[in-house]
Amino acid sequence: SQTFCQTCNLIQRMKPMRTARVTRRSFSPAGIVVRRGWSRPTRRTMDSLAGSRRREARRGAGSADKILDRNSNFRELWRPEGEEGEAVVGVVGYGSLLSERSALSTFDSVENFRLGIVRGYRRVFKHVAPIFLERGIAIRETMEMASLSVEEGCDEDAIVVSLFDMKASEVPAFISREEEYRFVAVTPEELDGSPSPSQHVMCLCSSDEDFIRNYGEPYYNERYGKYNIGRVWDLPGILPCPVYLRHCTIAAEAAGEKCHESFLDSTFIASGRSIRSYLEERQDILTTLPPEHLRERYGG
């Protein structure tokens, strides 16, 4: 297509840059493992650029993937399918919420919990969560304080996720807990590949500027300024918070092989390295227990 050709021409004019090298693994839903190294932009890089443009074009034409207005409490996703006809909203979990136990400890109600697939996105540890700073599990000296989000990938990307329903009355509390994110409505697949009958809300990567637009600079400074970290999103050199990465990895492993392999191969640190590769080097993360008072909360 013209868009793809323009992308190729642009990349051919670029100097060599540090990017991900891609190999294939048959067991991963996305079929992708990332290795670090110095190379020219890969076909994945080109596909990602072109894929993002295609998704943006589809959104403009009324695509199923739609950025949600937090001020509406996601009313367009409400379904009268809960117990006694109470409205519910579908949720996509891709980190700690891969664990049903974690979901039950976070939400007042969790219905129809199961695994599914979301295509066109990938997981990435790229922003600072204030809760990690408040609880003392962020390691500022080594920049190990990142939480997890999803970002748009290429059309071949896919992540195994959890799917469940929360009561619509819980949406304001959900938005408040996840205030640093944008929210997108996606139509996931069930684990057998069949389309889900309803759209679900998923927390999407954002920016400091977007947070300020939503809540104002005084609140931004109140929440983050006291930690003097510079930025919340896209902070250079940021790495996963070890306690939280261990928590998510255990949750993914407990959810089964497909979920575990997807988490390892379709989740990345901010530099683009896969979590599988990162944990091969940092095996201590999985063997180091959280602080005693947080072991149940961050126990997978």
C-alpha cells in the first residue's frame, strides 16, 4: 500500500539504530520473542508503524477499538447481564489481574472470569506507579519502579489476558485506581479464537500531558511532584518494579502455559527487551520475596 511504501522509504533513509531483533516461537500467541542488539529497523518496526496508522484510520471510521471518555463512566459498555439484571462492564486484565484471586481482592464483584486474547497490542513496563513509591517497593537508585500497561503493536501482536465482568457501579472506583491510564474499548477473543460477544475496557498507555489535561497540574503535582521523579510516562532508563514483575509472572504462570508463554514473550521493558530475556538475566527477581507485610498482596 502507499502508506507501507512511504514507511519503507522513510526507514531506508534512517541511520542504523538500536532496535529489537525478532525470532519466531510456535508456542506464543503472537509468535514473537525480542532480543537486544544493534541492527537496522526490522520488518516488525515497519509493520508497527504502518499498523498504528491503519488502526488510527479505522478508529476515525468508527473502529471497534475506541478511546473511552472517563467522565462517562464507560456507559456505552454497560450490559444488563449481571446478577438480578444489574449492569456490568467487561474488563481486560493483563498483569496482576491475570490472577482471579488478585481480581477478587481488587473488585467488589468479579463475574465470568476466564482467559482470552486481545490482538494488535503488547504489554510494556514503561511508567511509574505512585502506589509502588508509597509502599516502598520502587527502587529509585536503579530505576526499577515501572508498572505495566499495553500499547498498540503491529497486526501480528497478540496477548493472552483475563476477561471478566465488574458491576457498573464499580466503574468510578476503577477509574480512580487506574487514573494514570487512558481507557480503550476492545473486542477480545475467547481463548478458543471465537469473538467475545461484548466489548471490554482495557487500560492503555498514556502520557504526563494527558494526565494533566484530565486532572489538572495541581493534582498532578500533588500525586507525583513530591517524589521528584521527573516524569511518570516514558522516563528514560526505567525498569520493571521487581516485586510487581514477580507478582505478574507468578499470576501468568498459575493461569496456564498459554498465558505464561504469552506474558514472557509478548511483554517488554521500556527499551524493547522481552521479559523472557530480561528474567534470564535477572533470575533473582523471581526468587526474592516481597516485604513480609506485602507477601499476600504481591504473591501472584
